[in-house]
Amino acid sequence: MDSFVYKNGKLFAEGVDVETIAAEVGTPVYIYSKATFLDHLKKIQTAYADIDTTVCYSVKACGNINILRSLAEAGSGFDIVSGGELFRAQQAGADMSKIVFAGVGKTDKEILEALNAGIGYFNIESEPELENLIALCKKHGKTTKAALRVNPDIKYDSHKHITTGVKETKFGVDIERAIKVYDQYAANGVVEMSAIHVHLGSGGKTITPYVEYVKKVMPLVDALRSKGHTIDTLDLGGGYGADYESGTVPSAIDYASGIVPLLKAANLKLILEPGKSIIANAGIMLTRVVFKKTSGEKTFVIVDAGMNDLIRPCLYEAFHFIWPAQVDERFMPQKRMKALKVDGAEVVDIVGPICEGTDFFAKKRAMPPVARDDLVAVFTAGAYGYTMASNYNARPMCPEVLVDGDQYTVIRKRQTYEDLVELEK
Ligand SMILES: Cc1ncc(COP(=O)(O)O)c(C=O)c1O
């Protein structure tokens, strides 16, 4: 479910006409629906209610502190990958005991910041990292908890750049080596190694790899326990599908119905790290048509957002449904789909103004005809949209707006040209 719907031909975010937002704050702009991301969080919390589960929303998906604050108030913890994300979580008033910290290259500075903050778990990605964490704890008189990230070597149907749970990626420790790591390091006196972490990648479309990896990890839990190690928590990572196309991915209940029965008898606490499945379709990027032009057989719709604002199509060949914010009855989209066939649509490339051939949002896409100044919505842009945005081409970062019912708030202002050079003075 999401709360971006057309009413009388006009796109609304919950109770707010997106045109009103564009008129006040300009374009491009990211618009988020609070009801949508809270609904997604609630559905996950409910689906796993039979097990002691902590949902740790993945900050890298969308890290605005106002969004994090709302999620924290609804009981979410956070999955972080840097000192900066820890700071964001702190600014949002997060419960530090519900923070898990992943990443293959945590620096000493970041580790100390996390130790001082008292986070829940370090998700350990290698033996040298574990040795360093133990050494830092001893040096600074700290204790903490850790989960070893194991790489289950499971095929995952997603783009190669966002598949992390197969062998020969930089993430985690080969599952075959895990027992050796626990045997060698568990009795260290400062880092309690009581959990296992697995994360397959991002952009999953079926529950199959999740069921497969739980089946692969449970024998490891048994083996570790039989050797006397205390394993009380399993962190299953994120990567659960999001509706880039309507109704194409499993729901939270679908995932839970595959996973929970495999865990119920094991007396394990569960951590989940969803990003996309909470925030992706809780956000759109709204942009305005600058020009339309033809080149050979092609028609280009040039909009005022560029790959610096949303890089996913260029980086991952990601699909985003794109549709005008105002349409007549013929063009009301019933579904968001790759090959939506609508009589009277025009086939266009939707591109940005940046001087790169990769600056596109869609190619050969059927869309209702648009003209200069029309507003166009890029749907399902909430995850890895703003967090991957940059100032490339000296373009100020666009604003973020949070809609709650019939109210909206600018939760990040548009950068100014002055902001662009401020740190260079
Ligand atoms: C360790 C870890 N956890 C969670 C996530 C969130 O993934 P998603 O946004 O696909 O749910 C990621 C993203 O790649 C990740 O690397």
C-alpha cells in the first residue's frame, strides 16, 4: 500500500495535492508519506510478532532525521554503516540498544563512537575487524555484543551490484569458516559473540532465498551451541522486496510465513534490517519538464531533476514508474508497471539536464504526452534516492518534504549556491 493516489486526475500525497508542494518549494523535490512508511513498519512488526523481533530500519535507504524520529517513535531500531549514520540516529532520539552496525571497513574512530554510544551489536565482517574491536574494547575498558556476518553463498535474483550473499563479495565471512571464528575468538572477555548476521542483498523478489539461507544458517546455530557457544540472536538483514511495480513482490506476511516456522523452536531473538520495503514506495521525486526535443526517431522529455538527484536508473538499471502529476481520465494509471500500455501514450526517453549519457530516468517509456512546465512524478523513489544524491554539476541538493495527512513539512531545505561553496572558504 502507499498513499500516492490520483484524485480527479491530480496526484495527491496522502491529503496534499503535490502541485501545492511544487508551487511552494519548487522542483525537483522528494515527497514522503508518513502514513505509508509507518504502515510498512507496522506490517513487518505484526508479521513477526510470534518471535521476539526487533526491526532495525536500514538508515542508508533514507536517513532524514525526521523520518528516523517517526520510525523510532513507532518502535524501530536502526541498521547503520557509518559514524555519520550513528550521528543521524542519535539526532533522531533512537534507542541505542536497538542499533546494529555493519560495514566491512569500520574505522577506529567510528568504532569508538559506537562503543561510547552503547549500540546493540557490531555486525562483524572479518577476523581482522573482530580482532580490532576486541583490542579497542580492552584498551578503552568497554564491553559490547557482536554478530558474525556469515556469507551463505546463496543465489539472489537481483542486480549484480546489490547482491552481497554470494561467495567472493567483500561482505561477511564464508559460512564454512564461521565455527573456527567462534572457537578462536569467542572467549575474549569483552565482546560477547552471541549472534549471527546474514544479509543477501537488496531488491529481492521472492521468499525462496530467505527460506534457503535460514535453512543453511540453522545448522550453524546448532553446531555452535553444541560446542558450548551461546547464540541467542539471529539477524536476517534486509533486502525484502519493494513494490517498484504494483503487486510484484511478497508481502511482510509472505516472508514471515516462510521464515518464522523455521525459527520458532530455536529460541532465538530476531533482528531484521529492512530499508526498501519500508521507505521505497513511501517516497516520490517530483520534477518539472524543462523541454521536449526530438533527435532522430527519438523524443526526449528533459526534466529538471538529474542523475545527481536520483542515480538508481543509471547505477543499477533500476525501474521507476514515471507519470505526469496531472492526467485526464484516459490516463489514470491503474497499475505501476514496466510495460503499461495506454492508448494515446507517447514513447519517450525521460532524461535530466546533466552532461552525461547516463543521466536518464527511463528509456523508450510510454507516458501520457507532457509539455514544458508539466509536473512529472518518479514513483518509489524513497529508498536510495536522496541518500545517494550529490552535488554533481554544482547542482544544489533538492529539498525533502514530509506529508502527514493534509499537512506537509519541509524536512530538508533546498541547498543554496552559497551552501555549495561554504566549506571551501
Ligand atoms: C547489511 C545491510 N542490511 C540491510 C540493508 C537494507 O537493504 P534493503 O534496503 O534492500 O532492505 C542493506 C542494504 O544493502 C545492507 O547492506
